[in-house]
Amino acid sequence: MNKQGVRSYTTASTDIRHWKIGERFGVLIENEQTNWFANSATPATQTISAIPAGSTLVASCIGSGSLVITGTGIDSIVVTEATPKTITPQAQAGVITLSVEVVGTLSHVQVVRCAGFACVHSPITTTASRPNSGNDQLEIKQELLSSLLNTDQPVTILIESVPMYQTHDARTMFNELRAAVETDTLVAGIGLNKTSDVRIASRFVSLIKSDNTTQSSGSGNSQQGALNVASTQVAYLTATGAKLGLNGGEIYSAVAATNLNKLKRLRLAPALATPQVQQGGNCIITKLAIFNRQMSDAEILEYSKSWN
């Protein structure tokens, strides 16, 4: 998608993808998803079966028409291009079956499961088969990091991100990463939690590579937010701990997280399989800055609201 919001569809390659959300434009990073709607580019009414029990899904479409979706344990919903919807089957222990009626003219239909925040994934084209989309993987060049950083000094990472088109979701406290930092011995995930009343908080997990144990974890800086707004996060990493700031809120400290300033890798919104499974981001990264010096708490707070 270009800065004017015009989409152009090509087969994803090794190129960086860009996307516009509202008035913000950035690098698009999405978690792996499967579109459960068959023949998505030529939409026709169909039944989708064998969706795993306990799934939360998001239905979306492109075009002037609409979808009418029904199924056991869900309220009937109507979906248009402007109104994607969350589907949360209630009290259903078995697999999920949905009836999806196509009304009017549509050029694309999509039904995806949500592991992280409920949101609309960029279009995934299907035929009779339903291949998954794969994960976007984006990393700052290690040579660039090593040339910029003196790893005896603290490292501050400042990230602005905007979630993909979120839909209302009653689930609480699901983590999506916005960055993963790695040293020779540690991996730390820096992400966001969201609760049902749309409060957001920084989430931090530092893990030891050798035995997959947790060095430090927790969340803080909970504050009232809204769907689909930008968040500015600060992660301040030192030899003796870590501090996180979010949108000018209180600082959250992780005193047990040590030596994360000896940074060797910085991945943006990745899905992590090891040392612990953590959900990747479904967002655009609009800004990134790295500082290599001591910072006061006042500076951390100021930076965390500087791009809002």
C-alpha cells in the first residue's frame, strides 16, 4: 500500500511491505494467519467447518456488498468493508462451523483466527486450498547495531507502532510483541497487553537461552486507550535491569533483567517460537530510534510521549 492508501497486490517476496492505517504509514509486520474462506477472490456463499474449538475469528471483506455470518453459539452478524467483525463462539467445546452468505458484489472475503489482538489481516488469497500467510520477519542489520552501540552503556529503544485494523474483542491480557532484543545469552520480548475495556500496558519477558527459563517478566503502565491508535514505547536496557514507558504513563521496572544492554540482535514485532512462544505483532512500525547512553526516569517518560 502506498502513502495515499492505494493497494497493489503482488506475491509477497523478500521485499519490505508498507501499509497505511488512518493517517500513518509504516512497515507492515503480521503474524502468520490462515484465511478459512475458500476461493477468496471470487466470493460465493459457503460453509466453513472444522475451525478449532475455542477460536476467536475476524471476518472482513472488500467491495460494495456484505457478508451475513451465522453459526452455532454465535449471534448472526453482518460484515461490510467498513465494518469487519470479531466472531467469538460461546461455550462450544467442539469444532466450529460457520455459514457465510455473500450478499452483493465483493472482490475478497476473509475469515482468520486471532492468536494475538483481534484484527483484520492484510488480504490472503485462497483457492480451494487454504495456505497460511507466513510470518513477516524484519531485523535491524547486525552490522549496523554493532557499529552504533557501545554495549557497556545502557541502550534505549523507542518504537512507535499502530495496530492493524482492530475489532472489538472481549478477551483480556493477550500479548503481542513489538520488538525482541537478543544478546549472546538472553532473548527479551517487548510487547503490549490489552484488556477488555481497551486498556493497554507494556509487557516484558526476558528469557535465558540455555535452559528456556524466565529471567524476568511482568507488565505495567496500564492506561486507557482506544482501538487502532498509535503507541509509543520506550525500553531502557542496562546491565542491572530494564525500564519500560508507554505513552507517557508510569515507568515499569524489571530489576531482575540484567545485561540486556549487550545487544546483538533487534527484531521488529516478531513471532517467537523459542525460548518461549510469543505472538508476533499485527501492526505497522512507523518510527524507530536507538540511544546508547544513560537516561533519567524523566527522560524515559518524555520520550514515551514524544511521538503521540
